[in-house]
Amino acid sequence: MVERTATIATGADTDVVITRRRGGSAANVAVAAAGLGCNVRFFGRVGADAIGAGLVAELETSGVGAIVQRVGRTGTILVLIEPDGERSMLRDRGAAAELDRLDEPGLTGVTWLHVPAYSLVDGAVASVARTALIRAREAGIATSVDASSTTVVDALTPEGVAALIGQLRPSVVFANVDEALALPPPGSWSGFDGVAIIKDGPRPVRAVVATGDVIAEVDAMILGDIRDTTGAGDAFAAGFIAARMRDEMLPAALAAGHESAAAHLSMYQRGDV
């Protein structure tokens, strides 16, 4: 994470604050869900290097069962945080894109499978993730897909994402408002019979069904000035999923998502270290 308070001086020096932390959308959701008391299993691929070993150890320390392949070099995301809190991400997926199977115990005993759309675009991981979602659905396992980024929507095309959602038929699709606007409306996702959760920052979150109707809307929690929103959407997904696994109704699950996201964001209020 690179936080800057001044314009980058091209060809010269700029003072910034650099922090390093474990990331990746799926890993973020896994850690947040484990922190909420869920029994979590994470599938991924990191490099056969010290960074990869450290990431796996951190997942396990956080209570996540890490089923991780160790090949190649570990991927990295450089997050540039502007003075207003806006983020830009520079991705080097490294080994992550080449996950080529789900090692044992696979989906045995799983009750919910969550997949970021980052894992559905290309590389070996796309085939593995798509197959896992289909098999989970066939086995009666609840599934969710996070739209991840407008860059992912552009890569697959809006129509391609809609068609993929119709094919995979996840129980839940998470999207922020920018991703939702980049996609066709949920009512046009042929084959989709779940619910789309549209997050809109500090504004209410909406649950939209395949007919296009809004069936639930819950206000966000009021927070102070946040200097870094990275990971808030993943924390929301974890809170929502944990609540639904407890059989809570949709409005309560949306509220639980807000609570989880707020708890994450509270660590990055301006003035905090």
C-alpha cells in the first residue's frame, strides 16, 4: 500500500507511506469470515518463496485452513492511495493465476463457495473456479461471485459477464455501484435466479433479484474520514455470507455485511496509525 499526500514528482523523489499486508480478494474474505467464527477453507497458489510461506502462515494464524499450491513466484498488488482515499491497483498475479486444481478435501463438507471474478477471467484458475462453482451448485452448495472490478467487466465484456453469471448461476452476486452500472441489469442475466447485492459506499446497499426488483435495502453505517477503503467490500461479503449461513434473513445479512465492513474500515480512519 502506497499512501501519498502530495503530487508524485516525476523524475524526482516523493515522500509516501508504504505498508505491506496480506491481500487478495478471496484471502480477505476468508480471513474476515474466520474472524466471524466461520470454519473457512481457502484454495490458492503462491510462489515457492519466502513471501509465499509468510502469506500461508498468516492465513493459518488467522484461523483459515490454507490449501495452497507452492509453485513459481508469489503475486503482488501495488495499491496507490490518493489523498482523498481513492485507490488504484497495479496487479502482478504471479502464481495465483495458475491454480490448476482444488486439492483434497476439495468441496467435501463445504456449505458456501465464494469466488472473486478476478479468478474467472483467464489462466488455469479460471477453468478451476468455473468448474468448482458449477459442481458446488449441482451439489446444493450456496455460491457467490464478486464482480471484483470494472476492469474485470471490461475484460470479459458486460454481456460476457452476464452470460457467465447465467451459466454459473451463483446464489449471490456482489458488485459495487460502478461495477453494477457497467453490467446489464440483473433482470437481463438469463438463467440467473439468485440475488445481486449492490454496494454503494456510504449509501444504502440494495438486494436486487432476477426480476430486477429491489427486495431489501439497508443503510450503511456512519463512519469518520477513511483514509483507505481497500478490503471493505471483501469484509462486507464475509459478514453477509456468515449471516446467511446462520440462516438470518436478507435485511439482517445486509446489516451484518455493513457491520463487518465498518469494523474493517475503522482501522483506517484518518489520524490512526
